[in-house]
Amino acid sequence: MFTKLMTTAVVGAATAMLSFGAVAAGYPEKPITVVIPFGPGGSHDLNARVFTSVMPAHVGQPMVVQLTPGASGQKGAAAVAKAKADGYTLLFSSNYIDQLMQHVGKAPYNSMEDFVTVARINYAPIAVIVPGDSPYNSWADLKKDVKARPGKVSISHSGNWGALFVPAAQLMLLNDMKMNMIPFQGGGPALQALLGGIVDVSLGFPSTIGPLILSGEIKVLATAGKKPIYKDVPSFADLGLEGDVGMMHRMVMAPKGIPADRLATLRAAFKALQGDKTFTRLLKRMGENAEYMDGPEYEKLRPGQNKFYGELVKSLTK
Amino acid sequence: MLEQIIEGLFLTLRVDTFAFMAIGLFGGMLVGALPGFTTLMAMAILLPISFFLDPVVGIPFLLGVYKGGIFGGSIPAILVSMPGTGAAVATTADGYQLTKKGKSRKALDMALFSSVFGDTASDIFTLLMIVPIAYLVLQFGPPEIFAILTMSVVIVAVTAGKNPLKGLIMLAFGLWISFIGSDPIGGMERFTFGLFELRGGIPLLPLLIGLFALPEIVKIVGRTNVGEASVATILGERLTLAEFKRCLRTICRSTVIGTCIGIIPGLGQMVAAVMGYTAAKNASPVKENFGKGELEGVAAAEAANNAVNGPTMVPLLTLGIPGDNVTAILLGAFVAQGLRPGPTLFSEQGPVVFGILIAMVFANLMFLVIGYLSIPAFARIITIRSNLLVPLVTMFAVAGAYVYRSNPNDIIVLAIFGVIGIIASAAKFEVMPLVMGFILGVPLERAFGQSLSLANGEILQFAIFERPAMVAILVATPFLAWMLRKKMYAD
Amino acid sequence: MVKKAELYVTSGIAVMSVLALVFLNDLIAKQKMIFGQPSIEPDLFPALTISCLLLLVGGLMVKIIFFAETEVFDDQDNEEAEDQSYYRIGSYFAAMLAYGIFLDDLGFVISSCLLVAFISFLLGSRSFVQTLALAVIAPVALYVVSTRGLKVHLPELDVIERAIQTVFQVLGLS
């Protein structure tokens, strides 16, 4: 009796306030939650802090970051898949969570059917790195030694099926190389193991290894993508590795059932963001690129990724 | 270098640096005091603000939030036995007992002074020894980390209570709980019974609040005449200089322990706090008072966990590698300002960086004042009468448990660990080893797996010839644990 | 009393460990081989730990049963254990579980309000007005601080979220 009374009172008061305020019915009319399926402090978190701090100027509402780490990113994705598709809950995902994890283990959602891309914020190309005093001076040196001593050369990565693991596995698979893969918790510890001489080879994103290259602590042997990033360092394409190898895409996704007009509003806002000087300046300083790609265009990439990763996982785990 | 330091000093001497630091310290303290709202979260939220400030304003601001937050976390640990992080667990042991005895202000003061002391000393040490520390950090690989973690947990388990068997049982049980979820190497499911909800593992915060706070709350709830009574009616005196001097030895010892543990990657504040506490108990002439409201216990834990902070900054500054999530956020703040941490940072941006480091030291001093003035207000919380305080504390506990991962099931986890805590206390099992096992289970297993992978099948050869330090530590562990135990429980 | 509790706990853990070891293969998923290279199995470390646990528990049980009195405990805690009301403790936990179950449906403010009021009355609060005030003000304040100040997510009904948003707009804070 009492509880019922109180519920009525609270709801009553709330409705009264609502009618008093008479909010306009346009979307968005309340803060938008962006779910990050990783813990705080990672590169996704930092990138999200950048765009959510600039976004309010373009959507007219705050964007609230909600960190939901766990189960290799599937927990956050599952939460968004389950959320109401009203445009107030978005996911800041990566291509690995989006298209790869489902091949590794059962996922409680279906990426293709449950999510639609709002926009790709940027991508990060991977680089193959060795310590400054390493005997390897080129990709060819490394490849030769690995082939001569299969399973003896060690490589550190950021955890199984993580952002450094997948490119390492792709490289090994495509070149028929076998290295001893040592998992670390994230890219930082993997890099530290390389510098401490615990492993022979590692991978890293340009945003994290920049100063170490300048000081000569590490050498870069190759970078992902078509065009070389560093002078005199070949790109994966130069080495004959075509396709979407070693790229981590960071994109904002929405539950698939989102009303078309709301999706359009969001897509327009992210597009407008690209003209925002503060946004591009901050990204540049973080060492990230602002290679924006709009939603429909990224959508075209997803089926291909799905197939590619499916085959990758199958051939890795046979 | 001296020129750069002086230039840096002048860079920091501006009103807005100090104003923002003060805001950061105070705000961080408030957020840290709310269970569930970690300092890390506060820093991530405030990071964008620092983007738009001058480097010598924005980064000290974030550092202020961090330092304030760490101390803030010990406030609920002392007042309502509710540790918000693993680092505050050792503080809870004696802090809450002091509160119950009506000495909450003394306990909070002691936490503040020893935190600031530990932090400042380790900051200055780090500033002077940055080059050797940077070298040392890289010498620890997974095998050494595995050995040191094993040593820490075994020592704590064996010395935690009167019966070493019980401590070891709780340790193994804690390790077992840490297995629930995905394994740290291959990401395969373990003990999840096919439930997706368990894939992410058992969350830390509901476990801590459940084990430490709920048994204490339930004691109050179950009391037949709770009514208008409160946890403690008096706040007690403030800390006296004599008491601080009495604990100074302990504080210094803990600072050294904390700094050393900070150098070893992957150990962190909790190990430091617990080891500092154990060492203090071992050295004290009144060992039996520990765990029953001994000021030295609070001092030992707080000095040690804050002393970790200096060395953890080293890999960030010298290599651009963040060792944990806090330093990852600081890295974001640095790079957004156009400062790229790494080997070239000091030669390129010397004055600014020294300015930031000097601001860190100023922040500590300023925090003494801010903290000292705020403590009476916080301490007053426990004078609220129980039938208002208990519902409030419960609300914070459940909200904190939820907010950590936005998962309502975590509230059920909270209740389950509350029951475990009550059973453990009825059967006289210490919960500290369980928490150690749970928190360190994942890094321990990861280091174990990494070492095995590195050995590449030749385990003995690898251990003896390439990693003799690991073997030495592992062999020494049982003897060391036995010696400490004998000394602590001589009677 | 303590001895009995000790026995219950140790035998409970012993049973769990034995069951876990017997059914280990069903409880732990098999590692996927990567490049046919068997990296460390996910059940290696758990199997080691649980076996140790079983040994320790066995040792403790032997000690409790055959070596009579366990440690002597000082009576500080026993004094506190005087007549505890199990009915109230049970209700307290029940309220917490109910909160966990209904949080997503009722939203943070309403569930917390009910929880605070319930516990307060459970603990013998006699002032209706004071309790009600606390039960309304505290959750709303925490909700506003969390979602606006700390920018974290708490579940809330659209009605209440909009109402709070409206108040913010009226006050010109949004």
C-alpha cells in the first residue's frame, strides 16, 4: 500500500514536471550513451573522449561514455544489441569485435543482423617492430630467420584475438611463418616486453611507438596498408600482402532497428564533426588519423571482413 | 638539467595551475569517496577538460584528481568498512576498528599524512633516480613477476591469521574465484556454466563491498536495539604530533616497500599496501593490536600504496608506455597537449615536464591542507543515526556495484559475497588472502602461462639458466614465509 | 560454535573441490589450438590450484577433528554477536536481491527510493516524513550527480529522465 502510494507520488510528480517543461519532440532530446566495450584508458576510450567532448556542438545533446568491458568486447556489444533501438544507445566498436569474435566463440548477438554502422571515426594501421639493437634490419631478415628456426623467434601481442594478435596471425599465416606467440595484457605491456628484451618481435600502432622510433629504441620493419607510413619502411602491400590486413577500424554503431531519420541525424552529425578544427587537432596530437568513412560505405566492407576473419580463425585453429 | 628544473618551477608558479589543482584534488577526493566511482572513471571523464587547458595547468589538474581520489577511497574504507579498490583493503583492517572505537578523525588524519608522505617521498626519489628506474623496470619479465607475485600471496596468506592453513585455503579459494570467466591466455570459458553473464568474470567492486562492508552492516542490522544509535557517537581527537612520530618508522618502511613494488611492473598498489601492512605488523612490539584498531596499521597501508605512484610514472615518461589505466589516461593528456612521452621527452620539452613534476610535489603539499580541512566534515557521517545511515550506505553500495559494469546482476554478486563474508567471519577465516588471491589470480596465471610459453618446452633449462632470479625467489618463499610467521606468532 | 562453523566451511569447500576436479573437463572449455601449437591449457592452473586447495582443506579437517580445540579466540567479536535478529538480516538481503532483479524495470530512482525507505523502516525508523525525505532526495541526488556530473550510466525510466532533463533546462544548466 505504502509503496504503491509512493510510486504514484513519484511518477505523478515527474509527469507534472514533464508537462510543465513541454520538451520539443525532436531527436535527440536527452543525452546519448556511447558504450565502449573496453576498460578505461585504452585507445578506444581515449578516442571516444575526444569525439564525445566535441560532439555536443553537433547533436545538441551530451554524449555519455559508458565503459562495459568483458568477454573480449562481447559484453558491451551484447548490451547494445539488447538495448532499445531508439538512437540513445550507441556502440564504439572495432572491426575485430564486430566481425571476428563471433567466429572464435558463440556470441549472444549477431553482428550483421543486430548492428548498423553510423560512421567510422578512424583506423589504426599496425607496424611490425623490433628493438633498436636487433639483428633484423628488414622484413626479409626476419622472415628468413623465422623460416630457418620455426617456433623459436618470439613475438609479443596484446592477448589472444586482440588488436595485435590478429595482424600477427595474419602475417604468419600468409607467409607460412611460425613464431612463438606470447600474450600480454594490452599493447603497452607487449611493447615493454620488446624493449626489455623478453621477446624478439612485436607489433604496435604508430600513435604509441612514435617517439621510440625517433630515439632509435625500436626499428620498424613494415607497416600495414597500401602506402608506406615511414620513409624507407615498406608497406604490407609492398611485401605482397593485399587486403584488409593489420587495420583496426574504430567505428560507431547503432542497433539495427534504429529509426531511419535518427540514423540520418547521427550520420550527419558525425560528418559535420570532420569539419571541426578542435576534433581534428586533438586526434592529430594523439597520433591518430581522422580518416573518416561514412556509414553506408563502411557497411560495404563488413561482409568481406566477416568472410575473411571466418577463414582466418578456421585456418588458425585447425 | 638544473636550469630546466628552475625554468619548470617558474612555469608552474601561476595562479590557475594552483586553482585547478585545488579543484582537482577536492573533486577527486569527493569522487574517490563514493564507492563504485573510481578515480579512474573521474580522470577519464575530466580528461577532455585538460585538452583545452595549458599543459602546466591541465596535467596537474588531472594529477590532482588522481591523488585526491586515492585518498578519497580510504575515507569510506575507514568510516564504513567499504574499500572501493584493492588498494584500500589493508586500510580497512584497522581503520574501521578505529572508527568503532570513536577515533575516526585520528584514523583519517593518519591516512592523510602517511599518504602524502609516501607519495611525496616516492615522487622526489623518482625524479632523482628516473634513469636507473627506467632501466630496472625493463629487467622484470613474466618469470620474475610470477615469482614475486607468488611470494607476496604466500607471505600474506601464511601471516594473515593465527592458522596458516586457513590463510592458504582462503588464498586458493580466491584464486579459484578469479578463474571464473575467460582464461587470461586463451580467452576460453571456465566455470561459467554456460552463462554469458559470467564470461566477464566476477567483478572486483561487488566482491570487495560484499566481503568487507556487508558483514559490518549486517551486524548493525541484526542488532535488536539499533534504533537511534549510530556507529560511533564521538569523532575523537585529531592526530597528535607524538602519534605521528611514533608511526614515522613504519611510514618510512612502507614508503620504501611501496616504491620498490612500484618499480616492478604489474604488482600495483594492493600488493604494496598489504606488504607494507605485514611488514609493520612484523616489526611492531604490539603485534596483537593489528586488526583491532592500531594507528600504525593505517599508516603502513596508506604510505605504501601511495608510494607506488612515483615509479609507475617512469615507463610512461621515459618510454611512453602506460603501465596501468591511470597512466594510460595521463598519456592521453600528454599527447593531446603535443607532449610525446618517450626517450626524447626531457630533451625536447624539459622545462614543461619538470614543471609538471614539480607541480606534483606542490599538489601533495596543497592536499595536506585541503584534506586536513575536509576530514571533520567527512568524519561526521558516522554520527548519523543507524536507521538513516544504513539505508544510505546500502544505496551507495548497490549503486556502486551496478555502476562498475552497468550490470544489475552484480548486485546479486554483491549479496553473495556478503554471505561469504559473514560465513568466513563466523568460522574465523581471514578474507584478506581471498581478496589477494582474487585480484592477483589473473596476473599470476598470465605470468605463469607467459613463462611457460617463453620456455618453449624446455622448462628446467629455461628457469635455471635464463631466469635464475625467478628460481631464487620461488625457493626462498617458503622459508621467508615461515620465518615471518614464527616471529609474528611467537607465543 | 566456531569449531562447528569451521567444519561446515571446510567440508563445503572440500565437496566443491572434489566436484570441480571430477567435472573439470565440463567446466573448462578446451583451448583452441593455434597453429597446431598447444600453448598452455586453460585447465592447467585451475587443476593445480584446486588440488592444492583440496590438500589444504584435508589437512585442516584432520587438525580440527583429531586435535580437539582449535585456536582460542578473544571474546571481542562474541560480545557483538549477542541476540541477532535473523529475521531482519534475512529481510535486508531479500531487499537487496529484489533491488538487483527489478532495477532495470523500475529505474534507479524508484528502486533506490523503495530500498532506502524499506531498510530505514526495517531498522525502526519512526519518523515517516524524515525517512520519506531521505528516500526521495538521496536517490535523486545520486542519480543527478552520477549521470550529469560523473557522466556514468544508471538505468532510468524515460519519464523520470525527461523530467530531470526538463528541470535542468528550466534552470538553464543543460
